[in-house]
Amino acid sequence: MNRDGVIKKCIELGPWFHNIDLGGISTRDIAPSPGPQPLDHPVPRWLKIKDVLPADMSGMSVLDVGCSDGFFSVEIAKRNASRILSIDAQRLAIKRLRWVKRHLKLSHITALAGDIYKFHKGIAGLDSFFIFVHKGIRFLRRKLRPGKVNEPIYVARRFDLVFMFALLYHLKAPLLALEYLAPLSDILLIETLVVDDEQNSYLQYVAPMNGVTTEPKLLPTTRCLKDMLRWAGYEHVMEIADASDKRPIYLAYKEGADLSGWRLPGK
């Protein structure tokens, strides 16, 4: 597609929340979404983690939950991750990412519209099919062989990393969401708006902003975020970026997690 065609498609698919480089053309330079975010959003967030993530992610599988237009999925794909599943509840964002994937020839990204509160039932249509099959098998076994039998159990697919940026504070049940995510990976990289308070553990209600947002936000204190992560099963919580701009980044991981290739602060 020539330059004029790319610009036309950007306008058609926009407005864009993420600034994605399409090869000399940036999405938010063409059709930015309204709001307080700078034109290069979320590049400043990426700069805080790019030297922490493995430089070569070959062989790694990544779940990018709340992926929006897919900036982080694209950057992770550039590091040769073998499989990236990008999920967002906004179908138009997924439509934009699917076009980016085709334009940049990033075939290892799969973009799906999905609801985080259904992750315990499988994170894609194929998962739901297997769950349906397993339920049918269990039903038939109970009918044909009354009594206790060894029943097949659906095991959700696993990832080497779950990536969760700018999503938690949008969720009405953030702790439940973390509990649903925890079985999918031993490692979670999370960024969210917070209240900078290490002493008190609570969620702060923030009412919708007139003309800006239509849903309230639930902001955890930094202490609360750590408490929730540990409750969900992540024994270790490491600060990658502090709360100086109200958006800390944490690497949460379970005992025995494979962190080879990661370049962790102080390590």
C-alpha cells in the first residue's frame, strides 16, 4: 500500500489511541483520539520497560490483555516473540490492530475481542469449544458409568508472560480479574494508575470526568496493588517504575518463574 493509501486507511480506522509507526507514518500524527495523552502515547511507557524485557523473545508466548490498538503487541513482536495473543473489549481497537498486523506482516500476532472476566472459561473461541466438548464427555460418562469416574479437565493455555498496561483501573472487579489471569502465566508485567500510599490498602473511587470518560475508575493504592497481586498468587512483586507520575510498573512473578533474559533493576 502506498503512502496515500496508508494515510487514508489510518483516517478510516481512527481515531487512534496508540501511536504506531507504520513505516514512516505514525497513526496519531494522522488521526489521534481526543484526550490528554501526548501524540506519542504510549511511547513514554515503553521507554520505561524496553530495557527490562528480554531483548530477544524468541520462543516466548505473550498475552497482551487490554491491548487497545496494539502498540505493545507490535513492539513485542519486533523482539521475535513466537506467539502473541492480543485481547481487548473494544472491537474497533481490535479492528485497528488486525489491520496493523497485516500491514506490518506480523503474522504471529492474533487479535481478539474478549472479556477478561471470562478468562477462567477460556480466552478464545477454540477454548470455549474444548470446554463444551469436555462438558459433553462428562455428561455421557455420568450417564453410561454412574458413580465416580476420572473426568477430563480443561486446562487453560499458558503463556510465558501476561502483559497488562492501562487496564486495571478500568475494571469494576480488579481483584477478580487478577485471579483469572494468574493461572495463565508465572509472570505478569502490569502498569496502572494508583494512589501513592504504601501504608493503607484500599481502592479509591474516581467519578467519570465530564466530556472525557463515561465510566468511573477504581484506583488502588500502591500498597493495595501489591496486596492484590500477592493474593492472586504472585509471591514476588518488583517495582520497575515508581509512582512519581501516578503510573507505576510492577513485575509480579511466582516462585520458580523463569526470568532468564530479563534485565531486572539491581540484578
